[in-house]
Amino acid sequence: MAYRHRSSIDALPGYRQGKAAPVTPGLTPYKISSNENPYPPLAAVREAVSDRALVHLNRYPDMRGTVLVERLARLHQVAPENIQLGCGSTEVITQLVNLVAGEGDEVMYPWRSFEAYPIIVTGAGATCVPVPLNDRGGHDIEAMIASLTDRTRLVIVNNPNNPTGTSVSQEEALHLLEAVPDDVLVLFDEAYFQFNDDPAQAKGLELMRNHPNVVVARTFSKAYGLAGLRIGYAVAPAEVVQGLSKVALPFGVSDMAQEAAMVSLDVSDQLRDRVEGIMKERAKVVAALEGQGWWIPRSRANYFWLPLGGATDQAYESFLANGLAVRAFPNEGIRITIGEAEANDRVIRVCADLKEQGLI
Ligand SMILES: Cc1ncc(COP(=O)(O)O)c(C=O)c1O
């Protein structure tokens, strides 16, 4: 049926969810395609959801998330007025783009990066300004600076970058911030912050204290393992938070998500152990692959990038045949999440086979 709509949406590739684990006879299937946490929810989180949140499903949640907002404010040493919740950090980023950019305005981001960016920017009616990554899979800060115009309304820094895993340094961030006008916001999307062990990494929250145009987005989906509950937040100047709350999806963050996030902060020691476990597995996989002769951009996240170019499709089929759902970007490469130890060992074996076949 022909219907009147915005033609800009026609050219937009929709969000592709990471594939489910393939069913392969005789093999335990693994889904390592969405940068999720392989650990099941902690008992304390399950209890909080079932004991406290499920009992009042007939009521709308607290739209402001008052208790959690206060808790996050204490954690980050800011005022509650500096915290805005969202239905995943995807919604927080959507709020921000809707707040600052519309028809004729530009939103800049590195590319390839989080695939929701172009969807969010196009959805707002604004213009996407993707700036290609450098040849090490990192942000090209000089090219980003050169792409600033008087129509730029938001600059997104994805640290570490999804899908390449590369970290942006504090020095690079400062250089960028110096070039961006004071009234143009810069978002540090730190979805994988807890996995970033780069000693030189840019610290969004620290930068925010000296640069009033900095906004930081964090999520409970990755290190905290709450992807299914949809909860993230922004730390931002109070004026920005006021604007975000006006464009937020009303009641977007459920009570279950708020309760689970609160408890997760209480048991952050247990979660930190899990994060460290994932980082150890990452080091194991990357060392094995480098030993096989692969070049991999330095990953500071819970995934890594195999730059396969034209061999991507063929390599993807090999992973699938081995019961592994990974994330392929045709003609570019494959992003692989660090998952269960057995999944990671199988990734190492598939990569060795790919090398032996002379695929790359
Ligand atoms: C870079 C980046 N930012 C933000 C998100 C959003 O996560 P969520 O909406 O689950 O908080 C993701 C999820 O994959 C991501 O990779």
C-alpha cells in the first residue's frame, strides 16, 4: 500500500538484532553476536525483580526513577538534577538527539560505530555526518574536527567504539573538545566503560566537570548484564537533563528495571569479578589469535573485531557451521563477543581453521 511518509526513512537500514545461536547437531550453540554478558542474572537481582517489582505491575513506574537517580548521583558525585534515565542508553541517546537536532541540523559520529546512531539521527529528521575510522579502527579526531560546521548540533564519541573495541584517549578527547564550540554538545557514549582498561582512556565524567557541553551515557545492559530489562542513563548538565526529560518516552523505564539496577549497584563487587573474568577471557582469545597471525584492533570492550574485508561472508558461514552466532558486517569484518569459555575456545579454533584455509 502506498502511504504518505518521510522518504528519508526509505534509505535507512533498520536495526539488525544479533542472530540467535544456530542449532548445529552435536554442538552447544552460542550467541556471541550482541555484546551481551554471558552470566545469568545474580540471585539478588532476580529476588529484587520478583519480590519488589512484580507485585505492582498494575501501576505505572516512577517516571523520574527518583530513588535510582539519587543513588546514581551519589555514585558519580553529581546532583540528582544531572541524571536522566532511559529505556536503555539507546533511548537516552535518542532523547539527546531529539533535544538538539532537527531538520537541517547535523549530528556527527565515528563510522563504523553503533548502528543505532544513523537510525536515531534520521528518525529525528537531522542529517547524519559519519566520519570514517582511522586505519587502526579508532576515532579519526582530526577528521572529526574538520567535519564540524555551523550546523553541527551534537558530536558523538563512542568509547570504546562498537564494533572495533578501540579506546579514545583523554588527550584526543581534550583536543576534540577544544575545537567544538561551547554551545554544541559532545556525547561520550560509554556503554562498555567497565571493560576499558586503557590507562590513557578519556574519562567522560571527569571531562564533564570542566566542559559544560559534555554528556555521558552509560548502560546497565553490558557489564551489569541487564540487557533484557532496558535501562541506561545520562549524566549531563541540569539544563540538558530538563530538556531530555521533556522528550523522554513517558514511563519508558519499568519498575523492574529500576529495582534490578539498584540491586546491581549494591552487588557491584560480584559484578566486577564477572567483568574481570570476561577481560581475562578477552586477553586469552586475543593472544591466541595474534599467535595465529591475525591483526586485531586493540579491544577495550567485551568484544573484538576481525577485519576480514571481502572474506567476511565466507568466514561468517564457518562460525555458523560451528554453532557460533557472530555479528558480520558484509565486506568489512566480524564482531565477536567474548562469551562463555567454551564459546571463546571454539572461536579460537574456527579462526585457526580460517587461517589454515588461507582465507585471510
Ligand atoms: C556503543 C553502544 N551504545 C549504546 C548501546 C545501547 O545499549 P542499551 O540500549 O542496551 O543500553 C549499545 C548496545 O549495543 C552500544 O553498543
